[in-house]
Amino acid sequence: MYGTCAKTIVKPENRDKLRAVMDAEGRREIPGYVTSYVLTENDSDVAWLFAIFEDRAAYEKNADDPAQHQVYLQYRPLMEAEPEWHDGEIAKY
């Protein structure tokens, strides 16, 4: 598997809005998409976004898709700063 995680800052008043955008994204038909998660750190505005794909090719195809950029434009205003992205192989132990 392959994917990305992003560390960002999301104020409490935007958490539900971010989850709604991510939930809608999870229902969109994306070839090779497995799942996504939003982790909100306890007592903090820090949030981690996770998107998991079957392989790197599927991830990169989605990353280059203009429809994905439109989704990004929906959730970026909910964040206090640009996300810090980390892409890579995902191993299940």
C-alpha cells in the first residue's frame, strides 16, 4: 500500500466541517483508493490526515487528478496553515 499523511492545524469550530469534506471524499469513486482517516490530537488543534491507496501508481494518479485538487480547495480553508505532507509506503504489521 502507499499513501500520505498530513500534519495540520484545525480549529475546533472547523473539525466537523473537515470531517464532512473527508467523508464525502471517501464516497467518491477513486481507482485504487482504500480508505482515509482524520486523527485529532487530544486537547490540541493539531490534526493528521491519512489517505491510503493500493499502490503508488494509484496514489500518484489521484494526486494529479484535477478533481482531487478541487477537493483540496474545499478543505484547505478549514486549516490554519498549509499542511505538512508525508508520502510513502505503508506496511501492515
